[in-house]
Amino acid sequence: MLILFLFFLIPLPNSPSWLSIDNDYSTGGAFWDIDNNGYLDFITSNGNDMAYNKNAIYFNFNGELEREASWRSNDSGMFGHLYLGDVNNDGYLDMAVSYLGFGNISGKIRIYLNNGNGLLPTPCWQSQENLHSFDCSLGDFDLDGDLDLAVASGDAYNQIREPARIYKNNNGIFDTLPFWVSSDSSPSDAIRFVDINNDGYLDLVVGHRRKINIYLQVNGRLPTDPQITFSQPGWVLRLAIGDYNNDGFLDIASANNGQLSGDRSCILVYPNNNGILDTIPAFTLLTNTRYSSCLSFGDLNGDGYLELACGGWWESICVFENFSGSYLPTPQWFYNWGRNLVCENIMFGCLANNHLRDTTEIRIGNNERRLFNLKKVPFQRLNSIYVGGRRLAENEYTFDYLTGYVTFAFIPNMGETIRINYTYSPYGDLGVTNWDRESGNLLFLNTALPAVKEIVYERNKAKGIYNIFGQKIKKLSKGIYFVNGKKYLLLR
């Protein structure tokens, strides 16, 4: 007799709620209300190292995403990942995009401005240099009230060495040559700004093959040599930032890919202990995979703790539920699509506006600090900021909705009350960009109450019983199995 126990832990459906029908090599992805109609759109950067594609936006009309992108960039390229941020302080988020290329083919990093109705199709800025770049990040590293651009560079495939770099933003106008260049020129594929030690200055985290470098700001200066370097088992393709244990300090997770010779695939989570990042991971996950490629933090079940969503090339999308600051070795939800699924980016957001909450966080000025972290990430809207009872204009601050912070163009006075009101979702939907151009990008709508109407699109969905690593099971024995995204425990 078979005894099965069924666990419902993650409120996501068994199949995608939405699939795109374009034929892009989608790579970068983000959710944001680009056209300012009140609903999150699905933004993608495309091409990767495979083809010349245009970047795209799937607009959201009253909670329904269009399946074919109606916005396309004028330029085509072999684009890597994207990052959103308001680079000219007009209240609308703009888009920075990396250029990956292939072999001897390289290209310019570029920025597309948002005019309030959407992104302009022609980039407003391009780097002077041609680069191989898989990732970029926007952040106000010099605390002057505008977002600067960090770029990961190089090509591990072809052993092309290029240093990481930062392009300075001067009141909405970017330098075309880097303001800062790292001393380490080994290829990097992941980069993020984050205040690791909670001193009020953004630090820079760079993921390389077999290592992570962290550059800590010292008195407002970013050294070109990393202060922290620690090894990785594989090729670091993505970094995720979030306070997974709710201790007030931002932690780091890395996706290690095992495609290159001698590398091992896994997901590693590093805790931040009172401003000192532990270089020994607290959690090592998905060790039996080969192509881990992306990960992201977000709350799916409304308990205030960040789940960890992960994906890989030709591997399952997995979600590890956060149990009060801890992750189990096996995920609590997964979706397998066989060879149709090549995950490049995972993101959280509420696309139907049915799980939104407003919150106000209060900080007190100390006549020194300009940067303030927020508790809920990613947030969906920044509604207002008041300092000392005065509402700030858009050109007096900037923010990063993904990492979750605001910075000011001025220093709040000692004792001034800072009120930051924003909107977030405790029950996020899950989006995935898919490099497989025949299968489309994916969206899984959160099934927590209030209930949402689910429309299922399927293309050649793999059938059968699979283990957590996407391997098809022919004969059952004792263990944990997944059928249509649900978890079963077979006792005998």
C-alpha cells in the first residue's frame, strides 16, 4: 500500500499562468509599472550570446499581460541583463542594459529613458567602450542623489579579461568613460550595489568564476582592490540581496553554474552578522544540479520572511520556503518543463494588484546619514517621502526597489523625522525569463486569497513523475517526489 502525504506550502500554481509568444533569447527581466497605468509590466532584455534581438516590454492592462510585446527597442543586440532605476530623477524608472556579445563581438552598455508613458525606443546614452558584459546594477554609490551605473565585464567562455567598472551620473548625464575601474580584470558576470556593513555607504559585490569580490566604501571612497574575497565552487552567474533572517542586515546569495570544466553547480546563502558578511555559507542548496543560473528573494506566503527562488538551464524552477530564517535542503515548490526551460532571471511582483499593502517606515536623521534601507523587498511603488514634515520632490532622492533603499541629495538634520511610504506585496507572483526562444517567458500568479482567475498556457509540457532535479522517475521507491508541482512523500 502506498501512503502519500501532500504538502501545500507555497501558493503558486502547478503550471504557468501566462506565457509569452515572442521568439527572443530572453535574458534580463524586471517587473515595474513602466507606462504608469498602475500595473506592473514585464520588461526583458534579449539576445544573450545567441542572436541580435530587440529589448521588449509586455504591458499590463488591468492585471492582464499581453502575450506579445508591444514595445520594442529600435536597436538590436546581444544583450545581457537589465537594471531599472530613475537615472534623471523625474519620477519614472529608466532601463540600463548590458551587452554580452559573443567571442570577438562586443558592444556598448546603454540606457533607455522613460518619458512617463514608457521607455523611449532609442537609448539616450551609450558607453564609449565596447564591452562583453552580462550584468549591470544602478546605485547611488557617491550619495549625490542620482543613480550611478556599475557594470560586470569580461567573458569566461573565451577567457576575455575586462575589469568591473562604474560610470558616474552627473545630475542625469552619465560619463561615457568609467569613473572607477577595479584592479581585478578577471571576467565577472554578476554585480550588485549593497550596504553590507550598514554604515550608510553602498558597497560593491562582484561575482566571478570561482570567487566573489566585495569592495567596501571607506569614508565615501571605493577602493579599487577588494577588501573581501572568498571562493566559490563554480561560475557565479547571479547574485541576490535580501535580509532572509530579518536581523536588519542584508545577506547575499549566489548562483553557481557548473558548465565550465571543473566547476560545481549550487546555490549558496551567506548570512550577514551585524555588518560582517560570513564567507562560509549558512545554506548550500541544489548541489545535484549542473546549470544553476539565477535566484531571487521575495515573500510568497505572507509570513514576512523571504523565500528563495532559483532556476537553471534546462532545470527546474525551485522555491525554498523560508521557515523563520531557515531553508530546508529540498525546495517546497518546483516546476519542471524539461528542455523547454532555460532560466535566466527570476523576479517577484504583484501583477493583478490583488495582494498589495501600503506601509510607512520611520527613520530619524542624525546629521550624517543619507542612505536608509527598507524592510520589504522588492517594493512595488514608492508613494511619498517626508523629511521634517516636508514632502520631497523627485529630484531630492533616489531609490532601488529591488535591494530596498532610498538615498537623499541632502543630509537630514539631527532629529528630523523621515517618513517613507511605499507599496509592496506579501504574496508575490513569480516571473521567469526563458532563453529558450520557442517556449516563451513565464509567469506564475500567486494563488493565495483573494483568489485570482488562472489562465493556463501550455507548450509541450513534460509529463510524468520527476525528482527535484528534473530527472524522470521510471520506478518509485521510498522518497520525496513531485507530480505536477506538488510534493509527495512515499513511505512504502
